[in-house]
Amino acid sequence: MARLITKTGQRAEMVCDMSKERSGKLICDPNILALADLQGVLMLETDDGGRCHIRITSIGADHLTFAGRMVESL
């Protein structure tokens, strides 16, 4: 699981499939967030304590595809 944090501070729990290159998919219902909340740089926190800044690269029917870079490990 992961928490996607929008620029407005809204948090959404999602299943995260992340590769070592810090890209991957967030399995979710894209309708839980407004399109405006998915624009720009977002923060992703994973259950293992990792954090990364991500950009949504595409929106599918049941997932969000993203690219990102690691910020820190807690």
C-alpha cells in the first residue's frame, strides 16, 4: 500500500506497484481524486518508509501510471 499526497494535502490510499527505476502503477479508482489533484508534482509514501516525488504520466480505468524520483527513506 501507499499514500498519494496531493498539493492540497489530500491523502489517498492505493496499492502501489513500483519498479527500482521509480516508475510504476498505482492501482485505484482514478475518480477518487479530481483531475486537478493529479497534476504537477505529488508525494508518494510507501509502507516501507520510502518517499518520492512523482508525476502522473497516464490515467487508466483502474490505475494511475507514474514516474518519480526518490526523496528519502524514513
